[in-house]
Amino acid sequence: MTLVSVLLLSLLLGMTLGLVGGGGAVLGIPLLVYLADMPPEQAIKVNLLVIAIASLLGIWWGRKRGILHHRAIFLIGGMGALGAPLGASTTHHLSETTLMVAMITLMGLATFSIWRTRETESESSHVPPVHRCQWRRCALVGFTVGFLTGLLGVGGGVLLVPAMTILTKMPFRMASQTSMAITAINASVGFLSHLATPIELSFTAIYLLMVVAGMLAAQSFRHLMTLRSLKLYFSSMMTAAALLMLFHHWHHTY
């Protein structure tokens, strides 16, 4: 796979993050490992850094439109920051095959859960009150997503979006923007937990540039897409990435 192809797919990854508020990190790992031939541990660190910076930009865009849910960020993001280092310390004890199976399982759960999100689509700048869910449930969601962030190098937005629409009753588009803020927290802590792993700075900088460009492009036409079309787009991307990982594993095993 040529560098140009990898960078074009990085652009598509950024568009996914900008459109759905998640999924970019899940798609980034197979892109870096199977197409850019990067070792899994290095791919996890690079992906965490890029997703953290890209998500911070997402926070800024969301803040300008007044659609961030600060209470959800504080509770779920805070617990995620506790789970990320634990996940990072576990990564080194798992084989590449185990990590691949875990990633594909996460993709399946993400695809299923994104279709469970509520059909409410509100572009209002008014932040609705948080639904009175059990704090233990919210804390568990945050810790689990944080653990997966550190373990697999994902941001967790694909699981956070449906979780927040159910637990806090917030509209899909608000949840997708809020998930970026939580993803930024999780990815930042996860990246710091992988500091011992070296990365190639030049490739990482170009990769980041393409992801941010994809996010900018997505922000320009995101409001034109219906909720159903966003879900179909996301499901297609997840399926393609999972098939790529399975094909690569089958090709090198048999």
C-alpha cells in the first residue's frame, strides 16, 4: 500500500471522527498496522496522540456551537482517565492476535450500539438537563471506555455516543460532539501511559494533518446528513475495517 493511499484513508478516518464523533481511533489501528506496516504498540501510541489532538479541535468546534454537555464530560471523562493507564499496562501482555480479536469485537459492538442511539436530532444550542441515571452506571461506562482506550489505542467515542444518548437523554449530534471531549481526555492519558514506545514523528505529523483535514471537511457538510445516513456511513466503515483485519490475518496465517 503506497503512502498516498494510506494518507487518503487517513483523510477518510478524520471525516468519520468529524461526522460521528467517534470511530476514527478504531479505524486508525488497522490502517496503521495492516496498511502502513507499523508495529501494534507503536500504532497504538501514534493513534492516541493524533486522536487526542483531533478531539481537542472537535471540542473547540463544539464549544463554538454551544453543544457540549459539561456534566457528562466531567463524570464519564474523569473515570475514563482512571481506566486508561490500567489498559495501557495490559497491552504489553497480550499477543497481536488477541488484540486483533478484541478490536474486531469492539467494532461489532460499536456498529450494533450506534444503531441503538435515539432518533432525536436537535441542533439547538440549549443543553438539556442530565437524565438522573445511577452514578455507578455512568462511572462504569467511563472506566470501561478508558480501559479500552489504553488497551487498544481507541478513543471510545463509538461506545460513548450511544451510552450518552441512553444515560443522559441527549440528542445524537450533541452526544457526538461531547464524546470528542471525553475522547480527548482518554486518549491523552492513554498516550502518556505509552511514552516509553518510540514513534516516527514525521509520519505522525503528516497523519495528524490528514485526519484534521478530514474533520474540517466533515464539519462543512455534517449538518446536511440525516441521522440514518450517518449511521449507514459509520456501519460501512466499521465493516470494511473488520474485513481488512480478517483478510490480513488469514493471508499471513495460511
